[in-house]
Amino acid sequence: MKIIRRIFINILLFNSISFASNSPQLYHQQVEKLAYNQFDQITCVVEAGSLQINSVKIFIRFEEGDLFNEYSMVNDKGVYAFRIIPEMARSDSFYYFITAEFSDYSIVAYPADNPKENPIVVPVVEPRRVAKKIAVKKVEKIYCDLGRNIEKVRSVTIYTRYEKKGRYSSAPMALSGGRFQYKVLPPSKKNRILFYYIVIKYMDHTLLSYPSNDFDNNPDYRVLQGRRM
């Protein structure tokens, strides 16, 4: 989908250069869906005509009826972009519209017709993930042992859910005794089976996930289970 977006933006840039007019325009390809707990990006191209661009902004809300939050979009070689962090896509839907203000203080928007009342609505979906499955009654703690590479690690986050369906909840794994650990909830009717995966973020902002072949092939890395007594 990101490749298609980039092709679309390049076409718009070409058209805006080739067929520029005095009338300001805002070009945008609507986002079809967002992935829960993942990074994404919203982009647009603005053609100012004979004017100058004062600002390009995106307005976001997460629930119907909420107030919109305003954010500036960043100009990257003619493409205005806004990065969506995982915390921004935690509800079932994501609402947004985009505005561009020009030097004469005129404004164009996408959608063009009353965007505040008719924003773009994007479904937020749970991507399929490879996860580990354990019986809660047998496991009290999950340990992530990174051995001598621990100094290169910025954070370790575990994503869990206690049902076959639904969304994963994130929680930081606490560092204790040279290992990162997570305490599993006590067993109950709702907490019988735990599905989980772990994401390791390094100081250089690269990521590694467990389970994965890259994790398994590193001899210093282990995920261990502390049994319930």
C-alpha cells in the first residue's frame, strides 16, 4: 500500500508541475486502513498556484463526538507528511481531515465539503502476528534474556491478549537481575490462555521481535518461562 501511495504522490507532483494554475489545490489519497499498534504515515501534495503556503495541518480524532486535535504536517521535498505513532490508532476507527492555508489566508481542505462534519473515517485493524501461546495456570512470569547485548537495548515491550480474538495490549517489560520480565495475570475464566509477542527496541531505533528467526538465531537471546508453584 505504501508503494502505491508513493507512485500516486509522484504522479501528483508531475501533474502539479506540468499543469500548474493560479488556483490552490490539495491532493490526497485517502488512507484505506491503519494497523493497530504500528507506525504509518498520511501524506498530501499542495499546489499553491500564485500564492505561498502558510501551513498544512491535519486534524485527528479517535472517537465520534470527540474534539479534533490539530497537528502540523512536515514538508519533505514537496510532499507533506504526518507520522502516525501506535498510540494514535488504538480505537476501532480513526477520523481525520487536512487543511492548507495560503498567503492570502484562504484555505483549501480535504475533504472539500465541510470536512469537520464529514471527515475521512479509517478502520483500525489488528494485523496478523506470529505469537506464542501459553497456559496461564502453568506460567507466572515471562523472561526475555538478551545476554551481553543488553547495553544496546533501549526498551523491551510485550504485547499480550488473553483471548483468541481481540487486540493486543502493550506493556513494558521490567529489567530485573539482568533480564526483562513480565508478570502474567492470575488464571481465571477470562485468563486461561495467553497469546504474546515481544518487541525489542535498540539505541539506534532498530527493532527485533520475538518470535522470529532473527531472534532464534542469536545465541545470546532467550525467552524463558517462570512456572507457577
